[in-house]
Amino acid sequence: MNASFEHLLQRAEHLITRIEAVLPQPPSQPDWTASSAFRYRKRSSGRATLEPVRHVGAMSLTDLKEIEPQKEKINRNTRQFVSGQPANNVLLTGARGTGKSSLIRACLNEFASQGLRLIEVDKADLTDLPDIVDLVSEQAYKFIVFCDDLSFDEGEPGYKALKSILDGSVAATTANVLIYATSNRRHLLPEYMKDNLSYTHTPDGEVHPGEVIEEKISLSERFGLWVSFYPFSQDEYLTIAAQWLASFGVPAAAIEAARAQALVWALERGSRSGRVAYQFARDYAGQHAVEA
């Protein structure tokens, strides 16, 4: 009887071990000195890992032109955070290709030597934010959890998870973690004309948003700092293109001669964004080098 029970117990333990192997596991501590940036990734098995980014883009704050007010706000907030002072979660919104993600990468490079680390999390994995925060809470580093190009559809689980982490969960967010998110949409949820029907008006003319509108702006309001980006004018676009051409080693005379081509490039792309200026500079600098 004892032998049979012992055999049964061994089989049960073996089965439990096999089940635990396929269950989702929280990520383990990576080597935080391996890189300044990490990606949160989930395998098909459900296991999560924090993978170091081997080649972090060498973007610096001086590389970014025509966004001085935005650069000052993000740089100041990040400096406060790294130095252990109060700082805010940040939502960067506005026109595409105007430098929102680039500015965060530049700040990472600026403060990485002072203990700043970045963890990039996809929207689909935002439900795991509590596990990520718990993982890094005891580390001496400062962590920016970065969510790029963020927007939600109705009912997505990541929306509630992010909302709770920002402000509203029973558990307080640790002092060494901030959320930086970029989006082309300030309120992060789609808005429809029918939503306006939930507005109410009092006899004195005061307007009160209904519950639908309140819910759609509630996530954005939990970011303490909003930084808005706007489409570039023609002169601003040409300044950015010239800066990138100079960074690729194009001579000043050739940069001046390239202005007309830069405008044609933007016209063909239908945008005068910083991204379009960078893409033009790469194309022109490559052609110039080959011809030379």
C-alpha cells in the first residue's frame, strides 16, 4: 500500500511539474547592464522575457530640430525622474513623424549613464504591466515603460490595465517607474458623433459631458504631462532636412542645392514631417556619395 501511494505521489508531482512548465510565467530579471533598452516579449508557450536591445538608435537631443518646447518638457521631466524627484507619466500626441518616439529615444541616450532604462511594451501585452512593475520595483535603476503608437478599440483589456497602473489601482506605482506613451490620438479611444448625444446642458448654459465622453478621456487625464506635436511648416521641414543632410556628411553647398528636391520629395509623400525629411536626407546623401 505504501509503495503504491509513493508511486502515485511521484506521478502526481511529475504531472504538476509538466503543467507548470507550460503555464505562463512572470519574466525573470535580465542583466540590466546588457543594454539601456529592453523589449517585453511573449513566446507562443506563454513565457515572457525581457530581451535587451542590442543596437539602440544613436539619437541625441541635439539631433532633433524645430521641437524645442516639447524637447524642454520631456528633458526636464526625465531629469527630475532620474534624479529621484517627483515626475509625471507622459503622453506625447500629435502629427505623425514629428519626433515623438525619437524624443524618447534621445532622452534614453541622454540619461542611460545615470541609471535610466527603457522597457518597450506592445499594446497587446499591457495586461502584464503589474508583473513588469513588480519585477523592477526593487531595482536601483529608473525605468521608463514605453508604449509606442498607442490607441485602443472599445473593450480592449490593455486599456483597463494601463488605466489602473497610471492612477487608480489599490497598489501604488513604484517610484522608479514611469509610463511614456506616444499616440496620434489624444484621447486614445475612437470618438464618434453619437458620443456627443451624452452631453447635457443646464439652464445657465453650462455643459456637462456624459459618461461616454468621461470614459474616453479618463485614460488620457491620468497622464500627468501632455506634450503636443504639430505639423511642420515648409521652413521647419527644410531646416530638419538640412540638419539630417549635414549629419550624413553632405557639404553645405549641396545642402542648399537640395532644397528644391526636398520640397518635391515632401509633395510626393503628402507630408512635411521630420520622418519624411530624414528619409529624403538618406536618399539624397546616398546618391550624392555614389556620384562623388
